[in-house]
Amino acid sequence: MKSKQPITYEKVNAKKSFRFTPFRPKSSQPLADVRLSSEEDLMIMEKSERRYAFILRQLAYHHLAQGNIEGEAYLVSF
Amino acid sequence: MMDEETRSLWDPMTGKAFKGPMAGAAMDIWPVFYSTTKKETSTFKNTQLFLSKNRNPQKWVFQKIFRPLLGLDSRGFIPPYFFGTMSAPIDPRLPKLTQGLGVIADKKARYYPLDCIAPGETIREIWGGEELMITRAEDSAIVEAVWSSTGEKPMQLLSRWYGFAFTYPNCEVFQTTDQ
């Protein structure tokens, strides 16, 4: 039986592709204008007194969202 | 997580790189909050939504058919291979998929399992001489920690146990008096 080898940095680094597909939003839209269930879970972040929302089940798929707000790069992990 | 440019490994909870060319570097971190469409739109009129257009047929079939059939929405599901990618054993104090809120303040980390807080309940605790309120929403699994005196929110993460305990291995675990 083959013994289970631990995951090492070198092993991960040797892989060419990543397992998850990050979400890279290019634009946003008013939350109030989008048809969503009223009970839809959201993750909210605040930047310069503005609020930005992500749909939690979409983040559960992507695990990472990254982009730019007002010239500043951000990364959201879930 | 690994970045594409330098292939350094970063802890997604602390924003610190711990392996590779960027080891030792740290990103600024911001707390995020949880809400529902109803709650958010009733309080804030100008929230912007980032909507993923990703269409993956496998994901659709899994979410619409298999998740409800297997009851995964209530007990959670992580693909089995995922745990093999973790570089340390999972803390056995709680079941690994336990959902809860981790609070980090005053160089202390504490985990509040969701099951320990009833819907609508508020737990009050003293942290470094200040009262911290941990409240679970009446109608959802959203839990939030707020300092009583200022209304500000400490660093907090709605997270499964395996992830929080991995990042904060010496964290305390909140228990109700009957536990």
C-alpha cells in the first residue's frame, strides 16, 4: 500500500495550475437593483464609507475574490 | 493560499506570508461583515454588489441537486482532498466543520461555536476591561461581535473550526455554562 505523503510547499509550488478559480470582479452594480432572495447571505466590506457586497455562496465556490477599489488592490478570502 | 506572481504561501486569515519569496510580508487586513439582502437593503441604500458570472454546470448540479439531497446545506461540506492540503493536524477540541465566530482582540483569540448562541441571543463578555457583545441574528446564522462602549467591531471571522484553529492554535473556545 502506498504511504500518504504530506503536502509540502515544494510539492504545491511544482503545480502549474491552481485548484480554485478566483473571482475577479471588473464592475459592481447596486444591490437593490439585483433580483436576489431576501434571505440571501452576503459578505460585506466597507471602503471609504462605501459598502460592497459579495454573495456568500459564490465566495464559497471561488474562495478568493480580488480586484481594485478606488485604486487600491483588495483580496477577499472565504 | 498561493499568489500567482511569486508563488508564496499566505495565511488567508492573517494576511501574512509564511513561505516562499514573500515570507514575512503582511497585507493590511479589514474586518468583513455578514448580512442578508433584506437586512442590507433596508439599512443601506447604496451598497454595491460584485456578482460572479461564473457558470459551471458541475457546480450547478451539485448545488441544486446533491447538496439538498445529502443535507449538506445544514451540516457543511468540504471536499475530502482539501484536508490533505493542510500542513498541520486539525485541532480535535471541536468537530472540524463546526461553524462559528472567531474574535481576535487584545492578543487573544476566542471561538464562539454557532450552536452555543441561540437565534436572537446576545452574549456579553469582558475583554481587557471592556464589554464585548456577541449577537446572533434572529432569522439567520449571522453572528457579530461589537464593543458595547463604542459600537465598533473588533477583528472577527465567521469561520469553520478547522480554519480558525489552524491559524490561532491556542485560541479559547466559548462554552455555555451547561457544557
